[in-house]
Amino acid sequence: MHKGLNIEHANAICYSGFREGQSPNSGVFPSYDEVKEDLLILKENWRYLRLYDCDQHTDTVLEVITKEKLDLKVMLGAYIGAEMNNFSCPWGGSYSEEELLANKIQNLSQVNKLIRLANKYQDIVVALSAGNEATVDWTDHYVSPESIIQYVRLIKDRAKQPVTFCENYVPWLNKLEGLAEELDFISIHTYPVWEYKHIGEALQYTKQNYESVAKKYPHKPVVITEAGWATNSNGRGINEDNVSQDLQDQYYMDLMKWSTEEGILTFVFEAFDEPWKGSDEPMEPEKHWGLFTVDRKPKKVMQELYTLPSEENKP
């Protein structure tokens, strides 16, 4: 079991299956067969999937796991949109009062759907998250900790699974003490490459991020719900020389060795590259965190586990 959390330790990964021409913003979602293809790949190496949103994609994922009888468990999240302006967000955190009010209504709808899915799929959904990166200084969907506490209380009142909130490690250290006390466990994100660390510093930096939160809340289990390394960059936010398939492979192997030895449940970010994310530039790093490419080919980090058919046929 994970230390202090009644979830058996196993490999875990963040999954979002949007392919070329698909995105949650456009309303074009992966089909049943596309999700099935993804999950048949992932089930070979992972036990836990983290899903971010109670949208049509999530409905399909839970349906595929059920109908195909796949041995996969899910951490299910509600997407919580901006309820406050965040003028310090570099890419736009400013909204009209009407938009903020509409978001609050939608957020409550998301939380209620999270509860419904948690109760409907109790054998599959093992943990719940009341949002993602909504309190960190740079977020474009800022929500007050007090509002998140209300969502957490609602979820805990109506669902049986343990409840968390997924956030960068920094806010846990300086402004989420009240929220932390409401949670069954704390979930942190750690990205050395976003903080200009080179590969030689990376694992130690992740350890420091984790231990800083774990020491602050010794009575709470701490899970890593995002950690990864990009394979491309346009140079904005991440130096182009600091990303590659070789570097991703090294960080992943180091991360898995440490987290497994320590019994720390760690959701790797992420399963597949997602072209819809970030800017329109092809090398935008947001598009390139997958352990697999968008056409489902394994990057270097996965090539030993997932040998391509063309390679199997070589003499």
C-alpha cells in the first residue's frame, strides 16, 4: 500500500487521449475505438490512470474499462475553471464578471458529475480530485482555496473515495494549509525542466519538492500527480538543449527507481503527446510530454517495453 493511503502502489500515468484534430475546446473527442487502442497500450505497464475532467472523453474511458474488463483504476478529477481574475498570469487570466459567474455554475456542475461518476464506477474510480493547478500564482483558472474547500466538502459528503486537490508543490508551502487539512491526501506536481534544472539536478530537485511538502504535513499522505520531462521545445520557458528523448528517458528511469523504492505513488506526465495544447507552434513544449508520440509510437523511454511490429520482423 502507499504510505498512509489505502491504495496499492503500482505504476501510474496521466492520460488524455486527444489526437490530431481533436480537443476539449473544439468538442471533438476520441472515439470508443481510439480510447480502447490507448488503454490496451497502457494496461501493459500501468495500473492507475489520472483523468482531469468529467467530460465526454472521461465517459468513454470509463465505458471502455468496464466493457473491455481492463485491469485499470482511475483517479478522477473535476475541471475547475476561473472564479477570480489572475492578472499575473502571462497568457491571460482576466475574465468578465459574467464569465466568472458562468464558471462557478459550471464548476458546481463538474463537481456534481464527478460525484455521480464516482458512485457509478466505484470499482474503477479509486480517488477524486477537486481541481487542478487552480491556486498557483501563474494559473489562468484561479480559484480561491476557500472555494475549493467547499467543493472538497461536497465531494466527501457524497462520495466514498479519498479526496485530494492537484497542485504545483509551491502553494502547498505557503497558502494551502487550510485546504490541506480538509483533504484525505495531498497531490503535488514537480517539473525540474520548467524550473531550468538540467538532468543532473533533476531527481534531487524532485526529491526536494516532495520532501518539502511531506515534512510540512507529516500527518497527510503525499502523492505526486504530475512529474515528467518534455521531448521538444520552441525555447519559450524551456531551453531547447534541455529537452530530448534521451533526457526524458533518464529522468523517467531515475524517477521510477526512487518513487518505487520509497513507495511514493507517482503519476507520470503523460501518456501521449497532445497537439491541441499550448500555442500553434509545433515545437511548443506543452505538446511534447508524452511517453508516446501522438500517433502512438513509443519514444525512447518506452521502446524496450513496446517493440514496434516492424522491429520484431527484422532479421
